[in-house]
Amino acid sequence: MSQEDGFVEVDGGKLYYEARGDGPPLLLIQGGLSEAGAATQLAEHLSAAGHRVITYDRRGLSRSETTSPEPPVTVGLHAADAAALLDAVATEPALVVGPSIGAVIGLHLTTARPDLVELLVAHEPPMPSLVHDPEQEAGLDAVAEIAATGDVITAIRRFAALGGERDDETETGARSPKPVGDVQANLRRFFDHDFPAVRTVQLSPDEISAVRTRIVATGGARSQGKWEHRCAERLAELLDRPLASLPGGHNGLISHPAGIATALLELFTEARP
């Protein structure tokens, strides 16, 4: 099985990426602070099933460098980065899988460059434009206030605790790899740039409904009732398609890699004509 890594130039920097396996391209746009290797187990399952799985460190995180001056960081800029990566390393439209922030980036990518995307699986996109929840917004405001003091560890803990206790049960054998980059630096980058970018997303329900590329909205079996799951339910309504359930919760791609891989492969088969 082939494996490669390298860098792709983007506006204001360069992205570190990894690609494993052979076959049709499959791009994982990961959420949170996820690095290229964060979903290694899932990538291994999908590459073993005949896909060339591409992952990357998002702009400014870990091995992906930025230059000065850097353009204002928006979800649209992240989508342009993903497009540049696919233009450079994929020779045909890709299957795209995005959880959380990755789902929001995937939606922007599919809207802006539908020629690059065969199918988008959007897992629990955290989008106030889909579900406006004053309690959630107040919680996010509190997280932003804490992060502004520089205490990014407390901020990320408060962020993770929003919406109450989460079911963090993991699949047998699932494990999280040790971070490659500086966690503190990545958290500062996240709260300075990505956190506000996602909160101010301008992608409207009408723009989403107008997309002709196939989009499948998914929600975690263990995150029902949570705000992000409700966003996925609303997205499914806009697409006039059923919400697909995936194993685990909001972070199922890491906590349930084998189960997620099986479910994704079924979705890919169902979505193809």
C-alpha cells in the first residue's frame, strides 16, 4: 500500500498533507485541533478498502505553516485550502468526509468548487445559521471570554463541556495518537482564528439547498439531542434526505474508527448511481 506526505502551497502559507492507499481519492477534513494523523485508524480502514485517503494539518496548525501577512482566516479560506490540496494531489473528484468544523469547511468547498467533490459526508456541522440556540451561543460567548484571557486549556475544557455530559465510550481497540504539534500553540491558533470563523459562517440555507453535488448529513448515534446533532438534522431537512446515523458521537471518527469506516463505505455505495 502506497503512502506519501508533503506540502502544498496555499494563499499565505503551505499545508502539510498525508496520503495513504491507492484508488479513488477520499479527503478527510478533520475538526477541532485534528492533525493529519488524528484519524489514522479510520484512514487505514478506508485505504484498505480501496481508497486513497488524504488528510492534512489545517492552516496554521502543527506542520502547516503560514506566512506574513496572512489573509483573514475564514471558513471560505479553509475551503480554498482544501481545494488547493485536491487540485494538487487528486486527479478526479473526491469523496469528502468532514466532522464538526470539517463539515462546515466541506460545505463551503462543495458550494465553491463542486467540480472537486463527488460526494460530501457532513457530520454534525456546528452552524448557528442552521440551528439558532441562544443557550449554545451564550456558552460559546463564555468560552471566547476565557480564551481571550490566554487560558486556552480552561477554554477548551469549557468548550468540550457545552451541552452537558457527552458519551465518550470508545470502540474496542480505538486509540488517539499522540499530538505532533504544540498543543498550546494549536489551541491559541484555534481560538484566535478558527473558533470565530466558524461562529460567523455566512453560508445560508438557500445556498446549501442549491448545491447539486450529493451531500449526506450524518449524526452520531450517541449525540442525539446535542446542538451539533440538531444542526445535522436541520441540514438533512434542507437536503430533503434522511439523516444517516454513524457510530459514536460528535467525535466518532476517532472513537469508533472501524464502525465509522463500515458505515461510510455503505454510504458511498448507496450514493453512487
